[in-house]
Amino acid sequence: MARSLSESDVADFRERLCETAASLFVERGPAQFNMRELASRLGVSAMTPYRYFKDKNEILCAVRARAFRRFADRLEIAHATEGPQLLKSAAMGRAYVKFALEEQTSYRLMFDLAQPAGETVPELEREERRARTLMTSHVHMLVKEGVLEGDADQIARLLWAALHGVIALHLGRRLQNVALDRLLAETMRVIANAYRPVQAPPTPDIPAIHDWPTIP
């Protein structure tokens, strides 16, 4: 007789399934993702994954929601940094980069893949919204405090686009012989000066915004 699974057993297997599926989605892409291959990698029967998830789209939702949740958790910790808003923003920038480098599979799941058109998943939408709100909230505070001047949402989108672009090029090994930390610092310096208040003098260095640690 087969042993009945405890809640802990089920949770552990779901976690292992999601970890394996996440890598497989990034390797193959959603179109080439195969439930049979997933089962093979897990060392279980071909039908076992269907006991936990309806189909591959439900698994894609679960692993992307999981990735956004991890990402948002990192940003929340950084946002809780004590001190001026500039320090919070710097901490969030470093947390963003660190997550992208340490959890590359999760980062690609979030921003390189998407759910099928027209599909809405509350859990995924909630975690994605939480992450995006955290990415923009600190910019709103910088504008409110007069550190930056302009449309806070537009500045936040530009910051994200620039940061994501540099990281994507780095992860794709397109920045040979370029120090990532220096490129990030210069990118943030240019944007910070572009949106500085008119009366404020340009500055070659705003450590609290772009003092990145050395990044491999």
C-alpha cells in the first residue's frame, strides 16, 4: 500500500516541481515545455505532475508568481532600510541587481516570459503588482522630497528600463570587458542628473543613488 503524503510532503514536492519547472521553462520556453520531460527530470511517472497542477500554463503561473514573490520580498527588505530616502533607493537598486544575478532563472521568468494572452491569474497579478509598486514607490518619494523633479511614474519606468537593459546585456554576455558596477553607476548618474531640480547643480557623484558594490 502506498504511503499517504503529509502536507509537508506535498509542499516539499510542489517546491521541487516548481524549481525544476522554472529551469525547464527558461531552457525550452513555454511552447517547448513538456510535462513528460518535467516528470522525467523529477524521477516520477508522467502523470504525477498532473496531481499537483492542471497543465503547464498553471505551472507557469505558479513559478512566475513565486519568482515575483521572492523579488518583492527582497525589495521590501531593502525599502525598510533606515535613514533618508536616498539610502532606501540605493538599497533597493542594489537589491534589484543582486536578485537578478543570484536568481537568474527567476529574473528571466518574470521579465522574459509571459502568460498566454487573455489569461488572468489573481496570485500572479498580486505578486507582480506588489513588485512593480515597490519599484516605483521610492521614486515617488524622491520626487516628493525634491531630490528628483518630473513625472515620478515616467522616471521610475525609465530607471527600470535602463537597469533591466544593462542587466539583460550582462546576463547575455554582451558586455565583455565592461565592469558591470561602473556601467550601472554611470547609468544611474546620468538619469539622476537628467531629473535633478533645475536650481540644483549637476553632480558627478551621488553615492546614495548609485554606489553599487563590485559585481562579478
